[in-house]
Amino acid sequence: MDNFEQVEEVDEVGELQDLQGANLEENNEELVVENVVEPTVGMSFDSPEEMFEYYKTYGLQEGFPVMRRSCRKGDDGSLRYVTFTCGRNGKSKAKATNVLRLQPNQKIGCNAKIGGRLDIVSGKWVIGNLILEHNHAVSPSKSRYYRCNRSISPFVKKQLEINEEAGIKMAQSFKSIVVEAGGFENVSFLERDARNHVDKVRRLRLGEGDAIAIQRYFQKMQTENDGFYFSIDLDEEGRLKNVFWADPKSRAAYKDFGDVVTFDTTYLTNKYDMPFAPFVGVNHHGQSILLGCGLISHEDTETFTWLFDTWLSCMSGCPPLGIITDQDKAMKRAIQIVFPDTRHRWCLWHILKKVPEKLGRYAEYHAIRVSLLSVVYDLHTPVEFEEAWHDMLDRYDLRNNQWLNDLYVERNRWVPAFVKTTFWAGMSTTQRSESMNAFFDGYVNSKTTLKQFVEKYEKAMESKIEKEWQADARSFSQRLPCRTSFAMEKQVEEVYTISKFQEFQQELVNKIYCEVFSCGGSKYEVIENDEKSRENTFRVIFEKDEGEIRCVCSMFEYKGILCKHAIAVLSRNCVQLLPEKYILRRWRKDVRRFSSKVRVSYDARSSSIEHQRYREECTAFYDVAEVASKNEESHKNIMGWIEKAMKDVSLNVRCDGDDTTIDGGSSSNIQDPVVSRRKGRPPSQRKQKQFKRPKQKSNNVSINTTIEAAEIHDLSSQVATTIPTQKSNMAMQPQQAPPQHAFFPPYYQYWMNYGPAHHVHLQHAPQQNFEEANQGEFSTNEPSM
């Protein structure tokens, strides 16, 4: 007795049918067919696959879909009978649970079919029975929309995958394929098929669970990059709660540019509404750089404390000298706990954007607004600010305004007159964090899953690092012409990066708007006439014997670039060259920075042997196609050779299994995070201030892990405990003390000249060796400091 086996049905649906998970693994075929003969009883084929391909081609010509319906095996287990039917065979089965949102279905019980059997004598497959009549209309013009006729070639699949990794949207990627094919009618698949393929590849590459996918990704990055650091925070139920990570380049960059950072959480990145929390600095080109980042589930003191503690451990326990945030109270408390000695500044933009909301109800609102902006921006000293502030409150009867009173209490955190005497690398707001967030906008959105985010993070960071390298190359190989004959302009041009030299050059040129008056001794008054014909007076003190100059505008102290007022006074005193203390190492282009030595491998797939072979073969095939396509004979010869080569090669192709393993029994127990409720800010208003949610307490479980490289031993004085760190065995070498920078506190003078590693050594870290880190730090043409 023959055994009967039911074969999986292929549901042939139209454009509106949900095609998630469709199997489109077949090669592309021409959809235009000619003169396919009508099936008859007795037609023979070499195999059931050949019979099905014939019936599918016939259906393409006539305008109906086809599917494999059933098969039957003999007692020996070999296939004996097959049945292929119209794709509209069978009865409709509604799968939707919501009766108000039923999906269309094409099954209407059509009986058109062909039945094949194996002829034991000849070994051929013969059509034994058939039904040609359909109970529905057929349309050849719609044949290409049926699933059985849709397929994506391996080449197109590869292009889709590459475009997806590059951040190209699927709509644009599919449009390029249509243009290359010469129209939609020449493309053998739909845009939805392309999306399904890319989603399937992404799932296979990263796994199904977001939490497990992130952990595996971090472990992969740690294997490929010594010094990659990450920490995962779990709640009491084992759900992913908070995540932090930093690559080796970010950790190395902190040594040079970690003096001032901005921190901002006003960015939605994923379907769980977990805010993206980047620590952002500014490099020697004035570009934003990432110094570590996290994804957090709550915005309370407990969560921020965990994140700041983790970041501090990642950066060898060395806190920044200054940090800029918004007015979030939970963030403020966490900074006081973790960074008690760090200068905390509020983002001025976040404060001033609330002016219409807080003061708009007053009848004299417009006059109040102008007065407030003048008090904030136009006054240079705390005394001047105090007098003008109280005068404004009295003039407009604002003494009882609680918002202004609260701001006044915290005036040392946001008023320029109070904060500008501290170095902030030119940053006044969290615009650096927001610009970094904007940079990620082309790669992630509010529906991005966590496993997609970490993948997109790679591409965004690769692009960011490439721009930094381009700026380095530009400063190394190009020179910006001087606009004046002043020797100090040439002096700065030779050592500063192009972007920072342009800032100094602009100040030098703008000194023509300044008129200098001597007030006796070392005191001067500089009257500046700006482009709006307004006069502003600035007091400058120049101590010629000590070579020190300071201006009331405090531009050098705040930004690290000497102001036009000071330059005008130096020019008045016939000073040709700037004192070395006003040439900051931070902006120099001739410094061999530690971060430039660190290389990060973000995507090992692009450097795999298989990927390299694929690129070489595609390049060779393109060259062959360029020549062979010029005449018909060459084209036929090449296509025949490819067909023969494909048959030979396919015999040797095998699939390799994935040998990735996860160490630790608890790894598989990590669950995806719950969807967080944000502080009421929709994605379209993510830069607006959010209201703090009440603190939620939970028992935390942290998974910290890091691998330290010997090359960055000075960054690893404090690390997580899962994997031991490598220690340096080098001897201590004394260093010559650098010159003191004017008006900077001692702790910042050490930072500017030695970096945070020396700062740690001076504060609380055990003695370490920095001989290798500092050896060859300056090029030979750098003046001694």
C-alpha cells in the first residue's frame, strides 16, 4: 500500500496579502514567456521539479498562480505521485482574531490541476490526469505579482544587504533596482519581498531576543577589539534594564578630550522607549566625539547613578572637570554623588526656551524677554549680573515669580558671567549631545529594536570616525593662507588644526573693530564697535613681564582661543608672538595623540575571507560583462560558460554552521526590557524639557565585563571584575613640569598637559607607569612647553 504524504502548501497571494516570512530563495527568472504548449495527458518530464517548473511557466503565460498540492510515496519510500494545482485551490481559512480587520484571501476552491506519476519502465514522470478549467478569471498581465513567480537573485540579495547596512532606506534601495532593471515590469519581486528578506537576514545575524542579541554583540566586539567595555544592568526579574558600552577609541579619546563632556537623554531610539544617553566631548577639530553611551530604562537618580558609576569605572576612575546637562533634578543628584568635584553646568538653551512658557502671561512680556537676554548675555562679571538682575525684577514686578527665583538660586550653574571663567572647550549647551543624536537620526528611529540599534551604531560610528580622519588628513596636508602679516597668525597656523586656526584667525581679523585705551600700568580698556554699530567696553589686564594677559570676556579661559580684545592689546604693546601658554596642546595638530593609534573593528563580516572572495568575483564578473555584452556571440558564450560553471560549482558548495557559543549559564536567562513610559515627551518634541517621573526602586543585578589591552594600560586602573585586566611592568620616569597656564586652576593645568591619566595619578590612583604613553607624544617640530 502506498504511503500518502501531504506537502506544504504555497499560499499564492496578491499585492495586498501579508507576505511576512515568504520564501524567495529561488533565482530570478524572466517573467516574459513565449509559446508554452498546453498540458496534455501523457506529457513526460525528467523529474517532478521539471514538471512543476513547466506548470508554473504555463501559469505565468495564462495568468494564474500555481502551488504544490500533494505527493504520494511508495512502499520503498520513493516518490511515486505528485499533484500541482492552481494557487486558488482550497478553502479560505481566516486567521485574524479581529473580525473587524480580516485579511484578503485568494482561495476559492479552484479545481484546475495536473497530476503526475513515475513511469517505472522509462523512469520518466508522466502527466496522468489534468483539469484545465478555472472557476475564476485569469490575467497574464498580473502574473508577475503571484508569489510563485517572485524571486530575488543572489546578487540582488547581496546588494539589498549592503544598502541596508549602509543606512540606505529600503524605498531608495528598491527604486535603484527598478531603475537599473528598466522599470517595475522587469523586476521579479516586490518591495515588500525585499523588506522581508532584509528582516530575515537581520534576525539570523543577531538572533531573536533583543537582550541576548546585545550581549552576544558585545561579546563579539570584545573578542575583536581589546579594550571594548560594556555593562548590562538587570532588574530583579532578570530583564534588561540599562546598558552601557564604550569602544577602545572612545576610551582612548577620553585621555585627550575628556576634560569637558555633555550628557543628554532627550533622544528616543527604540521600541522600548529607552533613551539614548551619550557622553559627548569635542576633539581638536571642534568635532563631537562619543566618549561612551548607554540605553537606560528610567530617568531617576538611581539609574543615573548606575550609569555615571559605570562610565567612571570605564574611564579608569577619572571624572571629567566639567559636565553640561539639562535641569533634570535626578541627574543633578546623581552627579553630586558620583562626580562631587566636577563642575556641573546647565544647558543655557534648555533654560531660555522656557521663557515664553514661564513669562508669557505678563503684559510686558516682550520687554521682559529683551531685558532678560541682555542681563544674561551682555554682562561680564557676577557683580554686574547681580545688580542688573535685581533691577529687572523690580522694574517688571517679578519678585514673586518662582521660576526666576529658582534660577537665581542656581545662577552659578548657568549664567555665563559665573561659568565662563572655567574651561568648557567652547561648549555652552548640550548642543554637542544633540548634534550626536542628530547624527544617529539617519540610522535609528523610535521603532528600532535594541539589536538593530547596536548594529546601526556600528555604521554611524564608522562614518563619524572617518570624518575625524578626513579632518586629520586635511590639517596634515593642507595649509590655510594667512590673511594678515602678523607673526602670531603664522605662529598659530603652523601648530593648530585648520578649524581652530580659523577661529583664531577670525579673532585676529576682528581686532580692527577694537580701539585700545591705556588706563595706566597694566590696565587697558578696549572699545569694540560690532557689526550693529553698538559699542561695548572690555577691560584687559596685560602683565608684560610675566607674559600674561586676561580679558573680562574670558574667551580664552572658556574656549581656549585668545580673544580679539587681548590680541589688540598685545599688538598695541608690539608683541609679535603669542606666549606659549596661550598655545593649547588640546588644539594642536602636531601632537601624536593616543586615540589616533587605536583601531576599532566594527564589522568583521566585511573583512572575512568569504566577503573578500565575493568582492573579487563580482569585480571580475563586472569586467567580463563590460566586454562580453558588446556583441551577441560573446554574450551567448559567456552565458553558456556561466551555466556550466554554476553546475560544477554547486556540487562543491556546502553550508557552514554557526559555532558561536555563549559562556555562562545565566546568559540565556536575560529577558528583553519592558516598554518604558517616558516623561510625556513625544518623539517629535524630543528636545523639549521633560517632567521627572517618581523614582522607582528595584533590586539591581549588574553584569560587567571588559577586556583590557596592554596598549591602553593607563585606561584600565579600575575595571569590572568578570575578566582580569592586564597590568603594566614598566618603570616610572620623572617628567618635567610644564609652564603654568594663565588663570587656570592647578588641576586643569595638569589635565591640559598630561591628560586624565596623570590627573588620576595625582589624585588617588596607585603609581603607574606612563613612559610608553608619553614617549613620542610630540613630533620633533613642536616647541617645548
